[in-house]
Amino acid sequence: MPRAHPPEFRQRAVELARLRDKPVAKIAEDLGIAESCLRNWMKQADIDDGKRHGLSTDERDELVALRRKLRTAEMEVEILKRAAAWFARESLPSPK
């Protein structure tokens, strides 16, 4: 997985690209990132600024956290179901 860039770096890169002094490809090259990466950052910045429809960064982070909690809860439920079934079998009288 590529290394994450700090938010300040991303914000400054988007600002440089929005100035349109140089092509986006040249700015990305100068910064040592992929052009598609810079374009994605620009798109997300437009969403965060309300200029475009989509999930904002905060909403996306919340969605990730909620999915993680749901996955954990589903695993806990599965474990409890198995434990209940095991205890139910154990509590039955043994056949003689």
C-alpha cells in the first residue's frame, strides 16, 4: 500500500492544481505523486466543499467506522450462537 500523505500536503497540492498555472500532470510529477491521485484529491476536495455530490471525508470515515463496528457485532453474535448451541447440547441428559 502506498504511503499516506498528510492532509496539509494534499490540501496544498489541490490548491496548486486549482491555480491552473501548470497542467495537473506536471504538478503531480513535481510533487512525486500519480496524476490520478491528485485528480482524486481534487474530486474529494470538491465534494468536501459542497461543489459536487458524494460522501464527504467525514461521512466516509464514519461509514468505515460503522462498518467495522457492524462486522465486530456480527462476529460476536455468531460466537454467542455457537456457545448457546454448545451449552444446550451439554445440558441435555446423557443417554443411558
